[in-house]
Amino acid sequence: MKFELDLIKDKIEFFEAPTLEELEKKINQQIENNQALLLRVGSVSHQTAVIDGRIMYSAVIHFKAES
């Protein structure tokens, strides 16, 4: 039986939360998790939306393999 491992080179994750503090907490936790996979933050995009009178914060993080 042949066993091969492929490295993850790119990973995009989406986050949302009702407060900036919660969003930051979620993102920081995932950054720590992805460091174990040798991934670093490549770019961050964020947005704020009002849905049914409530503010919702969201972010998209592109993780890239460390060089």
C-alpha cells in the first residue's frame, strides 16, 4: 500500500459574528490552528452588513503555505 501526503498550499475560510470581539476571537483561534498546518495569513477581507436591523460582521481569510 502506497501512502502519500499532500501539503495544503491555499485555504480560504469564512467567518461571521454579531460583534467585532467575537469575530476577532474566531479568527485568532483559526490562525493558531492553521499555524499547525504551516499556513500563514495571506490576505484578509472584511465587511459589515445590517440584517433585520442588526449589525453582522464577516471576514474572509486567505491562508497560504509558509515559504
